[in-house]
Amino acid sequence: MQASAKTVGQILEPRGQFVIPFFQRHYSWEQKQWRRLWADILKLLDIEADSPRSNAVHFLGPLVTIPLTTTPGSLPAWQLIDGQQRLTTLTLLLSALRDICNDTANDSTAAEIADTCLLNPHKTDLDRYKVITRIGDREIFEQIVEGKASTSQSGNRLVGGHKFFSDRIRGLAAKDPAHLQRLMAAITARLSLVTITLEGENPYEIFESLNATGLPLEESDLIRNYLFMQVPLQEQAAFQERSWSKLEAIFGERKATAGIPTDFYRTYLMRGGRYSKQKQTYLDFRAEHQSGTCSPETVVEDLRKFAEFDRWLHEPSSCNIKPLRLRLQQLELL
């Protein structure tokens, strides 16, 4: 384990990427967390330049990462195990500051923020972004980072965070345009995180240990991440559209169910008569598919077939085989 305190600038300025894995939940910070971060930044700005505390640093917490295997010539990349909410929010904050700098003709500062903290210059596609959020957040997040935030999605938390910081930065700039330079310095040089890099560890076990006091991870979250991590990063969006979304749609139509329930996976694993313990669903699923003989698409196709059977049991009217539908409806009555 390597641990050190680094400023936001030291973390984001080097060429590289932080990839948020699929077992992480969607961006969830709201007004309470945004207000707290903004208040901390204002305290740093309030310290006078000639004060003994003019170089005071505010710690935001840990950033736990695991290096991802990369090929020669590719960007260094780390899987973000803990700290995704903080790093995503800091990117929203820096994007908002870049946009206000553009609006106030402070082009050089705007370009500096974009080229050092938000983007990998001269790269294309996903390689362009310093932070890669999980699918579901990624499209809107990329629009914000590119300076193309849409107000039509005001209910989205990412858009809400960007607007929150934009409004407050605009208020500072209205008082004194020089505040924009001081704000950039405060964010990049005086906000700090403890970066912890782990090698040769199981990311799921680390995540569960770090979040033991929070909401427990669902076994289904781990299974989803396991399958997606078998797909190259550049192909994951296509895999989501082509295969995974069709599987989720089968369960999404049930009003009381969000996502794919762990109970389905456990039932699926027992389809051949072998018992699977309730809290060992992910481990049993991984053991069954660890040989690598089947592609993720093939595995998801098999899951979709059994998901339809599962749907027939819960909704007999969806069964397209009449004799079987009648028997399932009788079973439902019982």
C-alpha cells in the first residue's frame, strides 16, 4: 500500500484516468454535501494572503485506488474504490469554474483548468477524460466536462451540482473578477486528499470493508461489475446497449423491482440442482463463469432466457405458451 497526502492539482494534473467501477452506485451528492464543500472553500478564501495560515490546506478525506492493467503507450489508469463522490464533485466544481472563466473572458484560466484538471489534451474518445464515471452517469458527465451542460435535465444530480457551483462562482466573480484566480488556487493547491494506492487486492472486498457502516453492497451489484469488467472499457457502452439493458428491461417492467434482484441470480445458479447459500451468490456466480469459456454476451444471453422464465412465474400472463400459461395462472391462484 502506498499512501500520501496530495492536493487536487497533484492528483488531476498528471496524464491519466480514474475509472469508477460498476459496483459503485450512481452519483448521489446533493445540496447538503455541496454546501459543506463550498463553505470549506470560502473559509480558505477568507484567509488573508499575509496571514500565517495563508497556505492552510483542507483535507477532504481518502481516495483509494487500484492500478488498472494498461498496455504500452496507453494512459495510466486507476480503478476508484473509495472517493468517487468527492472526485466527481470536484470535477463538477472545476467545470463550473472553467465555464464562468469563459463567460468573463478569462480564457487563459479556463484553458488551464480544462487542460490540466479535466481533460487529457490530444486524446480522443474515453481517453480524453480524467475521470470516467459509470454508465448511467457518463453521458451527462461528459457533456458537463466538455462545457455543454444542458439545463433541460435539471432533475439530474450531476446537472444540479454543476448549477449549484456555477451560481456561487458567478456571485463571487460579480463582486471581484480576481476571485476566480484565487478560487482556482484554493481548489487545486489547498484542497487535499489522502491518496491510497493498493496493488494485488480484491476491489470488491476493499469496497465492502470501507463501506461496512453504510448501505451494504448487493450481490447483484458485484455480479454486474464482474461481467462488465470482462469487457474492454471502450466497448462497455455498446455492451450495455446491446446486451445488458435488454436483461435489465425484463425486471424493470416490474413496478416493485429496481434493477436485477439478487434472488434471481441465486435461483439461476441452482437451476442444475446445486444449492447456493444466500450470502454467497456472487462467489458462486464467479466460480461458475471464471473459466472464461463463455463471453460476457453469451452469459447475459443465457441470463435473459432464464429471466423470461422467472418473469413467467411472477407474471403468468406474459407466458406465450398457452398450456403452460394456464398452469402458471392456476399456480398463481394457489
